Amino acid sequence: MNARKSFIRRRPFSSLVLLLLVIIAGLIWNWRVQLQVFPSIISAYTAKEYCSCRFVMNAPVEYCHSYVKQWLPSTVDEDSLNKRITATGLGRGSAAQWEGPRQGCRLLPPVP
Amino acid sequence: MTRLLFTLALLIISCSAAAETWPSAQWSERPTTRNEAVSALESYAFPARDEATRKGVRTDALLIIHNGEVVYERYGGVTRADTPHLTWSISKSILASVLGVAFGEGRFKLEDPVATFYPPFNVHPDIKLQDLLHWASGLDWQEDYEYAPLNSSVVAMLYTRGRGDMARYTAEHGIASAPGTSYRYSSGDSTVLAAALKTMVGETAYADYPWTALFEPLGITSATWERDATGTFVGSSYAYMTARDLARIGLLMQRRGRWQDRQLLPQAWVDFNLKPFKSLTPTDEAPGGHWWLNTTADGKAGPWPDAPADTFAALGHWGQALYVIPSAGLVIVRYADDRDGSYDHNQLLKLALKAVVGEGDK
């Protein structure tokens, strides 16, 4: 106890930095699942909603690009022949497929 | 002679009172006369559309049905009369109507445990179907869309971890409050109802059930309902149809579950839909059984002061709305792409009532 107290006294700033690191590590551990899948949100959202915008709601290309636009950059690639959309964002990719007039669009595996 | 004439007149009056207008393949139209009230409604619902910043009220469709006839209809942006527009969470109330048909077929009771129809809920044996319909499962669910993407349950359900099997993802949530006691809006609750329907009607009938049970009897031809990887309808979010088709569900509800001569939804089901849920936790909304009401459980006024107390609605993300006002004979469909919070339900209801039936400024 005495030894630790003296360490904190001798190195107050280092102690604070160490404490912050421990807290940050704890938070990362706590949110590890969410953090791992988080980057997929942008590409999955873009692929799915763009697919539905084009092939379910039958909206024009330019409109659907602005419809799915988020505050983070993403790319969309449309295969209109097969009604398949691939999108990227935050370094991840996702694909969505139109499956029929009643079924609409669905994200393709793998699930992140 | 006088008596005969009187009887005849009485007969004619009673016949015309009973004569209701119903849509066939198309809606009949009786456009409202243009006046100041209609202009006021239009300038509220259709201001110059801001495509660059996507700010403000951005109505895609506004369709008003009065006593079964189209009295007002206008579209904005790229949406047209034949566009099957995304309804977002209006899907939940559409799902409730699909379930209403199954309820009428005796396939389940409101007090049945969810686990009876959806085995992953064996870990939550006390949650009943009616709790899901009240968004009161008690599951520890986070409904935020844009503002808390990291721990949003609904974003994870639709786009990441949950999307393979959305109902199972919901079932894996812990308990935050006792089932059936506290309202906590949850797309997960709705998705589990969509999964339970699979057992209720059987795997074979399931894929077409919304069509055979509800859409075809109402003459709805434009519907799409997207599914998750297991084939479960995304009952919370992904139903699409034209404004004119959605209005058919509104008219069905306005007329207490009856479509022409057929009681498609039992009256008891509609009563359940429209009964305010008494929640232990305070809420700004007035939830019923998968519909939104304008009267609270303790009899107080609901969230839309300028609309009658019997007003109810199905509401979705980005401004989607299906309003029903039985006392005014009104069904209103509003599709939109509102990306901020500037749109106000009460304002639209007030202006629409004034434009169509000359009320709303009481």
C-alpha cells in the first residue's frame, strides 16, 4: 500500500495515464462484440437500402445514391442484370440480392 | 298516402346511410375543392424540397381518404401513385393486422406464452404474446437508430449480428423489467411476433400468409415484405406498398376490422389494438396493441391535441404515417423522407382535418 502510494506521489501524471489506459482497455473489452461488427454497419446499410431503393421502390440510380448517403464515405456497385448490390465502407464490404417481387432484397452471408 | 311517402323517404334515408363506399380494384375519387385550408395543408406538407441538405419536411406522398373515397392525393420527390414505398415501422401495425386474421382463425390466444410458438423464448417463459404486442416484453432492448449506433439493438438486428436470425437475436437479450409491466419500444418484440406466426400458421403457408390472409382480401397488389436469412418476415421494418394500398389497411381499421361484408379482423382484436396500454414507466406516446393512440391509459389526452381522441396511427422512421380518425371518417397516408425532426404529426392532422372536414381549429 505504501509502495503504491509513493509511486502515485512520485509519478502523478504517469499514474493518471496508466489509469486511463486501464479504463479504456476495460471499455474496449466490454464493447468488444459491438466494436468488432460496428464497421460493417455502413456497407450493410448501404447495400441493403440501396438494393430496396432500386429494385423494390423502383427509384432512379441518382436518387438512390443520395437516399443511402451517410456521414461516412461508402461506395456502391450495382449489377442491374442480376439485381445484386455490393457496397463498401469503413474497410468492410457487404452484398444484397433482390429475390423477387414479394421477397424484395436481403443481405447475403456471411453475417458479421 | 302521406304515411306511404314517409315510410319510403325513411327507407331511402336508411339505405343511403348504410351505403358505404369501398375501393374495388381502384379507389373512387371525389377531389376536395381547392380552398385556403387545402393550400395551408399543401404548404405545410410540400415545401420546396431540400435535396442538398435533406433538411425540413420532405413528404413523398399524401393521400387522404374520406368515407372510403380519395379526396386528396399528391406525391413528392420520385414517389408516384404506383411506388411501393418503404413503410419502416408501419410494418409493425400491418403485422398486427396479419396476426388479427390468424387470431380470428383461432390460431393463438393473447395470453399464450411466446415460447409456445417460438421455442428460443423458453428462456423467457413468462413473456406472453400480448406483451410483445404492447412492446412490453421487458427485454433489455436499445431502439436508437442514428444516435447510438454502437449499442443500438435495432441497427445490429437489421444490419450486423442480428440479421441472420433476427428473432433469435432478440431472444438472446436479457431482462430489463418484468414482462407485461413496462412499455419499452422494441423492433425486436415485433420481429419475434413475425417468427411466432411461422408456427401458428405452419411453415408452408407462412411465406404467403400476409398475402392470403390480409393483402388479397383487401385488394392490395403492390406489397413486398422482406425477410431475414431464416425466412422470417422483418415484421418490424420492411413492408412496402403504395400509399393507395396502405390506405386499405387504414379503412379496414376505420371500419373495425370489417371489409365489405366480411369481418376480416375480429372486433375483439381491433378492441385490443385500440386499448391504451397501462405502463408502469412514463411514456410520451400512447401505445395500444401495436398501434399508436391519442388517448392514454388513464384517460388523458394523447400526443396530438388538435386531433379527435379516437385518432390512431401506425408510425415509421423518417416520417412514415398511417392515421385513422373513425369519428371524422378519415384515413391519411403520409410517406416521407424526413431526415430531421421538423415534421409534426399534430400539425398535419390539424391541417388535414380543416382541409377535408372543416375542423381542426377547435
